[in-house]
Amino acid sequence: GAGVSQSPSNKVTEKGKDVELRCDPISGHTALYWYRQSLGQGLEFLIYFQGNSAPDKSGLPSDRFSAERTGGSVSTLTIQRTQQEDSAVYLCASSRTPEQYFGPGTRLTVT
Amino acid sequence: RKEVEQDPGPFNVPEGATVAFNCTYSNSASQSFFWYRQDCRKEPKLLMSVYSSGNEDGRFTAQLNRASQYISLLIRDSKLSDSATYLCVVNMMGYQKVTFGTGTKLQVIP
């Protein structure tokens, strides 16, 4: 079946611009996660959605970062006024159980 | 103390060798444990779940030691294709949010 998809696969933006990253989870998966991974580093948890519950935003690094999940399916991660330190791969994962399935990620480069 | 800790490595081993990684976790309420594999510039992929009784999948064996709060991954007869970063993942009962370790890098050398 279809896995987790993310778009765009690559995004180059200028410092100060806003970006939106999209995640389409596996159908039927109630949980959705966003992570960030800088080059050579581990996964950094950003935000977690579970069904209709309030999201766990404890990992968002600043108020420039926000995320939505509409209709319990597609999610959008928005970064406002991008900075060079936001450059990283942004990974989305979904699950029905604790086992997570990852999308291929969006590689964001802020110039 | 970090919730999940792993030796970052790298572990450089010759083909055919046996190699083992450990991962320690701090929360004794943790209930579910997993090993993921991440290839360079790729997304993590589930390698195997870790059951209380331990489990084996081909050349890979995972064990859980609740008393000492660690899980292990043993790889026998290492292949060049096993070169990757291995991520330990821990979950508390009743929660789907999990905690990833920072990974152990394995390099299998010809």
C-alpha cells in the first residue's frame, strides 16, 4: 500500500521567507509526527498529533514553527521568517501503534 | 540523564564479524522497544520490535533487559549492506509518542 508521502522533496528558500511542508500519512493512521534532522545529527522531535486530541507541541523550537493536521489526515508544517539554522531534513511519520513509518523527508535549505 | 542513550560509534567491523549495540533507557515505565535502521540521507525504517522474550530475525537478534533498563541488537555475519545508523526507540505504555536515541553508526569493512 501507499506509504507516507511528503512534499516538496527539496525546498530552497531565502532567509526571512515563509515555507510550508506537507505530509500525507498512511490511511487509517491516527498518529502523525514531525521531526527535524540536521546533517549528521539525530532526530529532533517537533510535534505529535493523535486523533482529535490537542497536539503535543513540546518540541517546536520557536514560535516561528507551527503545524496543522486537517481532518485527521494531511498535515502542514509552517516555518515563518526562515533562518539559516532552520536548514535540515524535515521528516514526517505516521502510526496506528507505537511503530512509526516515515516519509522520505523534505530537505530545506535556507540561503 | 537522557531518556534514551546510545553509543554513537562508529563501529568499524570486518565483513562476517558479529557486532552488538546496546541502548539504555531511563524510564522504567517504558513498555515498547524498537530498533530502526537509517541509511545515509534516507529516512529511518523499522528493523525489528523488541519483545520481552527476545526475538530473532535472520542474522539479527534483539534482547530486552528490564532489570538493567537496556535493549540490545546483535548482528551476526555482518554484510557490507548492514552499514547504516541503528536507532533505538522507546515508548511508554498507553502513549504513541516515542523517544528516539541518537543512533549508533555501523560501518562494515570489506
